[in-house]
Amino acid sequence: MIEAIGNQYVVARPVYSANAFGEEHKKKQRRHKTFLDHLKQCCSCSTQKAKRIALSSFPIASWLPAYRIKEWLLSDIVSGISTGMVAVLQGLAFALLVTVPPGYGLYAAFFPVIIYFFLGTSRHISVGPFPVLSMMVGAVVVRLTPTADTADPTVSNSSVGNDSALDDHKVMVAATVTILSGIIQMLLGVLKLGFVVIYLSESLISGFTTAAAVHVLVSQLKFMLQLTVPAHTDPFSLFKVLISVFSQIEKTNIADLVTSLVILFVVFVVKEINQRYKAKLPVPIPIELIMTVIATGVSYGFDFKNRFKVAVIGEMKSGFQAPITPDAQTLQDTIGDCFGIAVVGFAVAFSVASVYSLKYDYPIDGNQELIALGVSNICGGSFRGFAASTALSRSGVQESTGGKTQIAGLISAIIVLIVILAIGFLLEPLQKSVLAALALGNLKGMLMQFTEIRRLWRKDKYDCIIWIMTFIFAVVLGLGLGLAASVAFQLLTIVFRTQFPKCSMLANVGRSNIYKNRKDYSDIYEPEGVKIFRCPSPLYFANIGFFKRKLIDAVRFGVITKNKPKKKKIQIQLKKGFICTVDCVKDSDEELDNDKIEELDQPINTTDLPFQIDWNADLPVNIVVPKISLHSLILDFSAVSFLDVSSMRGLKTILQEFIRIQVDVYIVGTDDDFIEKLGRCEFFDDEVKDSIFFLTIHDAVLHILMKKDYSTSKFNPSQEKGAKYDFTVNTNGGLRNRECQVRFFNRFVFI
């Protein structure tokens, strides 16, 4: 019965063990679905299911009929034009990261947008080239592209010497990688494996994108300075590129350098103005477009190409080229790279889409997003484009300029189409250094994530460490190996968190039914002879030893210690060997001297001895064992989600050791599945019984006090200073012997 009194409540119910609760409240018989049941449900067909599948496969059928033409169309048109102009420039700039001619970046900015318009679930992201993916694709292109020194056996020597043939080979590799990445994304979506992105945490993605921004920065130096830098794709490639750049620094083209610095300065200043006054500006200032028009006009008017020998975009082929067939050998050589590209591209797009879906309150489907991105990349790669995801800056432009739906994306694709078909030739005089500067201008947000380290450290040190190590791995090992190493390190941190959990001793707070860490509160009460130990992680083979050591330390000293304390040792000889007892405890980090104490093979089972040991009897003269006031131990397993067979054996051994020295052990907070698993594994016997399980800590405490037949309400305050809790231990941490003083207390009730 629960009775509310103002902002308080009074609960009147029996003290429940798990068995008592099960007898009073019978569980319903539930039939769990088998694999065949799930298969039948999956293969069943109905009109509603067919309609649901059609709507989920083509999300446009859900939102397009509800499109508000009068309210949204004008905003989408304005947003689409602004986003399209940015997409053109970013497509040209990011093509340099892929090391293909800039014109192919327009294909990557066009085809994915069209496909995503029909298949995507996000209404605000702008699909197209993304610098991190472009960098990853570029690394594969560089690795598989023959040079004058090392010719690919699949390419003839005459082709290698021909710049046009070399560009065609680069385009082939980039397109093949894009198609394979798209196939992987589509398969993951069809198989409903969108959850794979959960293994890329926010900290990992942030550190990885920041490292990718550093790679982009270094890779663009050769265009800004117009230097001939050999390609490097192995670990430490970033440092090798820097060495190559600085070794040729005297060959810098001053015109390209000055142009790049001016463009960077103006872009950074105007972007800062856009950010600071975004509430007052109707639309952000399209600084990239403005600077592109100015730079193109200046380069053409003053003939920079011939006068200053600057590198320009050159010929821009109008129209589309015929689709290509992926190269089979490239497919075999790039499976690992393509998987990383597919996962990173989806992770970035889905994280950005999630932000906008929460902001504007509409659902997105991770599996459908995988399918949409996969088909987009397959189509884009087939038409000689490269891998697409979403650029944060471009999506920000589409949203901030009033974009409501993917109609804005369709309009932006039309702008790109106009450039491809009609006005692309106007960009031929544009310097490549200008494109490099514009690409770097979009990296400000990614590089500013360095400032997140302090915030992460305050929130969670593990997340901060993941960020730092991901950044280091990606910078030193390269983006491909760096991503793999980062994921492995992140999973390793999860193992560390569970292998070395922060166990604690609990105490009653405020004379209620609330139990908290005894170190955190001053108004705590602990029934004498009762200890409550909490383990906040699963128990498995790797941490059961750590759990046992922390439990014994907590019981002996009342606190969780980091290391075993130093002890003065004496020996008591029994029939089965030597056991170690303690007559003094000192604060130290040293362990027991294993050379002077013989360790027993296993805990002593008193039933095997030819006599009965009275643990409360007086010991022989000159032998002193510290007395311990402990008769009951409560293990809070409310945070223990699972345990394996190895930890099950270890837990049973721990319980047996306590029971054999007359300490009652109770386990609280477990669910029914936990107890059922123990029963299936034959965990219980005559010594360890299933009656030790209770619903809550308070149930166990009340049961202990009723069992000891207390007659009045009585609490003992925390005995942090005066009490010593010492067990006799052997060198492997097992319990051996003790002198037990039992003081009886009176029954108490919390109201």
C-alpha cells in the first residue's frame, strides 16, 4: 500500500525476498517469439504492410503531398539557389582533394542530390562532396595511381606518360571506390544494419573530422604554393608531405600564395560576420561566390596563367560523359577502404540529419538513409563522380537560408546542372589556389573543435581521451588506418570501464530507504555488522578477480582501496596446511610476501576437518587475530546486467568463502532473468541457496535485522575512525579465518 502525504509517501508492504515475491505475485506465462515466428512475420504480406514498405522506401511520397506551396516554395527556391552556388564551388574545390580534374566535382554535386530527393528522409541536409570523404577517396586514388617511377602493370607506359590518360585512371579509381562504397551502404541498409554507426561515438567523429581537416590543410599547401609534391599514403604521410613542401619552399609561386592568403583572410572575416550577425542578416553573405567571381575576372583580365605561370582549372567539358564500368582489380584492392568510406559517410550524414530532425521535429530512418546514400553514390560513381555525404557548411546554408524540404536540394541541383551544361567554361581561368583557399575556408568549424577538449574533459575523461587518441591515430597513421585504430581503442576503453569498475560501499542516508556511497554523505547510518557493497558493471571473466579483491578490501577496511595493504604475518597450522592471519595493518601499497607464506590450493571447507571450529572461541596464547564486527554482507547487483560462466564460478567461490566463516551474504537488485540463468547453470546447492536474493537493499537490511531479533530502533553511526574490519586472508586473496563478534540490534522501521 502506498499513501501520499504532501510531497512525501508512506509505503507499507512485506519484506520481500525474490522467492517470497514470486510466491505472492505469480508471473504471467509469456510465449517468446522464435526465429520461425519472426521469419513468418517478415514474409507475411498485407495491404497495410505493402503501403508501409512503399512509403518507407520512397519517403517523398509521405511529405510531397503535404507540401505547403504558398508558405514554403519561395523559401525553398531562395535556399536552393544559395546552396547550389556553394555546391558548385565546393564540388570544384573538393575535387582537388580527390586529385581528379575539378570538373568532375560537379558530377558529385549533382547526381547524389537527385537520388536523395526521392529516397532520403532528412528534409534539410545537402548531399554532395564532403572534405573528409574526398580526402579518404583521394588517398586511395594516390595509392593506386601509377607514377612515372612505378608504373601500374595494368596501365601501359605510354598511358602513364600521358596526363590525360593519367587523369582518366584517377577518375576510374575514384568512381570505382565510390560505387563499391555505395554498394556497401545499400547492403547495410537492406540488411537493417544502420546500428553500425553506434560504434562511432560523437567524440570519435569529432576527433576524426578534426584530424581530417589537418590532412586537408596540409594537402592544399601544394596548390596554394604551386609546388610539385610526391604522393604519400603510408603512415606518417602527413609529415612526409610537410617535409617535401618545406624542402621546396623557395620554389613558391608568389602570385598563387598572395591570392590564397587574400582569399582566406576575406572568407574568414565574412564568415565571422555571418556567424555574429546571423539573426539580423536575411541570408548569409555568399562570400565564396563573390570571391570566385572576382578571382576569375582578375585572373582572366590580367592573364595570370601566362604572366605569373599560375595553375588554373583549365578546360571544363560541358555536358555529361557516358557511364563507366567499375574496374574489377580496383574493387578487390579497395574493399577495406570502401567500408571505412561508407561508414564515415553515413555517420556524418546521419549525425547532421539527426540534429535537424530534432530541431524541426520529424522522424528519420537510419536504414533508409543508408539506402539513399548508397544509391546516390552508386549513381554518382557510375557517372564519374566521387563519394558523397553532406558538408556541414553546405547543409547550414540550406537550413539558414530558409530551406524547408528537399525541394531546396532539387533547386540546388538545377543550379549545378546549369554550370555543367552552359556556363562552366567561365570558370576555366580560375586559379586552383583559389579553390584550395575556399576549401580551407570551410574547415574553420572543423578545426575549432580543438576547443572542445576542455569541455569533454569536464564531462567525461574517457571521451576526451578517445578524442585525443582518435586525432593522433588519424594524423599519424592516415585516415584509413587511423579510423580502424580509433574504433579499436574506443572499444578498448569500454573494456577498461567494465574491467575496472568503480565499486563502492553504501550506507543509509537520512534514516530512509535510500542507500548511497558512504563517502559522499555525512548523515549516514549503518547497522552494526552489516556491510553493503555495490558493483556498477557486468561480471565476466576479466573482472571477477578485481571484484573479489575490492570486495574483500571493502569488508576488511570499510573502504575501497587501490592496492593491497602491508601486513605483519603469523601462521596457524591446520591439517590442510598454513593459513595467514593478521595482527597489524598498516597503510602501504606492498602486497603479502609470497615467499614466506605457503598458499593453500583452495579455501578450507570446515566440513572436511576432523573437528568443528568454533570461530568465537579464544585463540591460543601469543596469537592475536583482529576482531571483526560483520555478520551480514549485502551485494548490490542492480547495475550488473550479465555474468558469464567464469564469473559465475568466481562468484560462487566468494559466496562459499563468506558462508563458511558464518557471514550471511545477500544479493539484491537482480532481475528474474539473472536468477533464472543461475538456476540453469546449477549455481545453487545446499550451501549457496536461492533464498539469498532480495528485491531491494532495504528489504535485505530489514530481513537481517528481523533475523537477529532486534527489539528497539537503533542505529550505529558510521565507524570510519574507530572500527577495524579485518579478515584473515591468504596470499591469493581468499578468506581463511576470523574472530567474529556479533552484537544484536533492535528492529527498526523507516517511515
